[in-house]
Amino acid sequence: MTTTFELVPGVLTTRDDVAATFGCGKYQGIEPAVDAKKVFVYSDPSAGAEFGYTFDGRAEDDEYGALYLYTGYGANGPQVLKSRNKSLRYHVESGRELHLFVAHGTMPDSGAVRQRYIGQMNVDPINPVEVRRGLGQDKKMRDALVFRLRPVPGSSPAWTDADWLQPASETAVEEIDVEPSIPTQTGVKDKKSEQHTTAETIASITGGQRKVVRREGLLVEAFKKHLAAAGHSHKTFQITLAGEIGALTPDLYDVTDHALYEAKGLTTRANIRMAIGQLADYRRHVPGDTVPRGAVLLPSEPSPDLKDLLAAESVALVYQTEDGFAGWPLAYNKP
């Protein structure tokens, strides 16, 4: 295949040029190029509202580095992990490179949307896609798939200030009873708690490959099964706040007990302090006539002084044992 266009971060081009060079389509946001072993993603945050989403953009960095959020394929109804969305989610498993473009004005001669090449990405191997609630093009609420994209190790993405997500204009509180179609975040919105099935994974993220231990995810998954066996239902929330980017996401909410849990994969003072602060923040925003009880979920019994700390802050303690979970059911009278 003769190349007429090179993928150099920062270069300006059009969908026509990309399609002519790599043999992909040029009309959809996700365009696989099978023969070239690539997947091209076109993000246009300014036009997103027309199609029922405002999730696209550069998110705040986290412990694993830079992050770009991208809304999946499907203008109306719940987005599902098939077709183009599936090709994006499993691009690594399919042996395809992922390349991100962002709309950058129009061509002066034709009015066609100009595309700025950001760089080569990978879908986040730790938390690849989240489910968010938003309006479709038909103005009906639906589940949207929001993919978490990270620059490949050693690359230099062509970010600009215009690529950053904008802070929420208001605090929205919305309770969603349906569970999204896959594991996963603005108002308060229910979402299915994140699921993990392996204890660790090798993740290619900024800075190279790292072993990511999924202690916390496994702990939450085991506790969810424990709750279900006892006849308790659970969910979690998405909390979007005015003036802030992104969403707050508690680990788990026990609907039956009106109790909010924050899980930590290690029983350390730093983790328990963090969990206490997170619960204090989350509980203010959970809808209901009463503030939910807060509980810390741990993989093992903490020291006596840490138990005293939790008790002093009126935070319940639940920790995993060989035959279940100590501290559960919570020792308080439900309203």
C-alpha cells in the first residue's frame, strides 16, 4: 500500500486523506482499517451535543498518566459492545494500532472538517470503558459507552488546551435503576460496579509495562456475591458536580441497608484515612431522606488503633475472612 499521509502527532489532515492512505471508511467516529491493521477514532467534542453526548475530551491525569475520553458508536438507544465499539475495545487483541484524531476547524477550500492527529493510543487495560447516562440524538436517556484512551508508552501526543474537558455547568442528581450492559461514571447516576476476574494484569501504560494488582476489584466482587447471597441488592452512583471535571464514583452502595462502601486493596493507615475522606465526600451527594451509613471494606483485619480511628469517625468496618466478612451485617438499626 502506497502511503501518501504519515501519522505524525500534530499534523492536520482530513478523513479523505486518511481513508485514501489506509483503506478505511470516512463517515463514522470509529473506522477500522482491516488490511492496515489499524483503528481510527475521530473525536469532535464541539459537535457531540448534537449527537447526545458531551463526554469527549482530555481528562485529568491519574496515577497512570494522561487520559482521553471518547464516546462510542450509536446515536440513539443504549450503546453496546459490538460492531465498531467492539473493534475499538479489543484493538490490542486484534493486533490493530489505535490512532486518535480531534476535529480542528474546517478546510478553507472545501469546508470539510479538518482533523488534528493526536497520536497513537491504547484502550486503558485497567479500566477500558465506562458506562455513562446521557441523552441520545432522539433526546431520550440511554447508556453511552465512554472509552478511556491512553497514549502508547514513549509517545508525545499533540494535546492542546482546547482538548480539555469542560467543567460541569451544574450539579445534576439522577437515579438510574437499570444496570448498564457492561461494567463501569455526571448528577448522581447509578452504574454497575466495576468487575474484575483476575488478580493481576500486565498493563502497557505511560512509562512502560506495569503489573497492576487488582486486589480492590476482587474484594468488591467477592463482597457483592456475599450481599446477593443474603438477599441484598446493590449499585453505585455517578456524581457530577458543577465547576468540576469528571465524576465521583463510590465503590458500592448496599440498597437494602442504605450503606455506602469504600473498598481498599491494602489494610494500611494511608488507605483507611483516604477511605474515610472519600466516604465523607460521597455521602453528602447520595439521594434519599437520610444520609447513608459509611463503611470501609478491607481485605484483612486492621490494627486496634485503626479500628479506633474508624469508630471515632463513625465509619463501620467490614473485612474479609476465610469464611466470609467480619463486621457484616452492620451493627446499626436501619431506618
